[in-house]
Amino acid sequence: MKPIFLIGFMGAGKTTLGKQLAKKLYAAFADTDQQICINNQTDTVAELIKKNGMDFFRAQEQVALHQVAKKNTVVATGGGAPCFFDNLEWMKKNGTVVYIELDKKTLFHRLKQSNLNERPLLAGKTDTELEQYIIQTLQDRRAYYEQAQIIFNPLKDKLEVLAKLLIDY
């Protein structure tokens, strides 16, 4: 099985779903953010971005993406990963891309429950600013996300449906 790349907005559940999906498919699981931290010997992506900036992070994200893309592996990518460099085209050429699609209201509630300070693009935002950021960024990224070979909404379909789609793909 070629690598499976999970893309979608932060808070969509790429890591959580990715681990569950990997288990169902008897595959390995990898997370690009985790690989970036390993490569750069840092505890969090937030620390790396604070120290080196977003451009450095995006370059490291591409390196990590290529490192973890192996056969029989489900890969959780960062929310912006498909929007930079040739990452999306590379993922489509080298594996199967799945967009984990959630509506802005659900994303807002999930992100509000997380620690926003661990998410450099969201740190310090008020509820209104967070809501506006989600709306604008989703609009900017939708054209990338919707190029995925499979679009999956975990609130509408069961993980078993996605697993079967991927087996049959």
C-alpha cells in the first residue's frame, strides 16, 4: 500500500484519525510535526517556529514529509503542508491524499478546547479573531484541500468507510 496522507485544517483530527486508521489498515503511523521535532531536537513545533520562524518551519515540514512517506504508512500532515512548495502534487504522485473535512463551527469548538498557545498561528487570538482566522484560512486553503483523492468527513461517515475506500482505492 502506498502512503496515505491526511490533510486538513488544524483541529480536524488528522493525528487521532491517523492512528486509528493505521491500526485498522495494519499500517504504521507517522506525524510530520513529530518528525520535525525529532529532526530539530526540539520539544514542540511552537518552540521551533518561535526560534527560527515560519519559513524555516515550512522547509522543515517538506523534509519531514519526504522522510515519513513510506509504504504501509498513514501520515498526518500539518494543516498548511499541502499549500506550500510542491507538497500537494508530491503527495498525490507518491500516495493517496485524504482530506479530513470539517465545518468551521466544529473546528472552532475543537480548537477552543485545545491549548492555543501550542499553535503558533492561533496564540493570543480572541474568540472573534479565531473565528475570522478559521473562516479566512479555510477559504484560502480549500482549493488545495479539495484536490485530495478522497474527501472524508468524520462526523458523517465511520472510519470503517474510509478504511474500505482506501483498501479499494
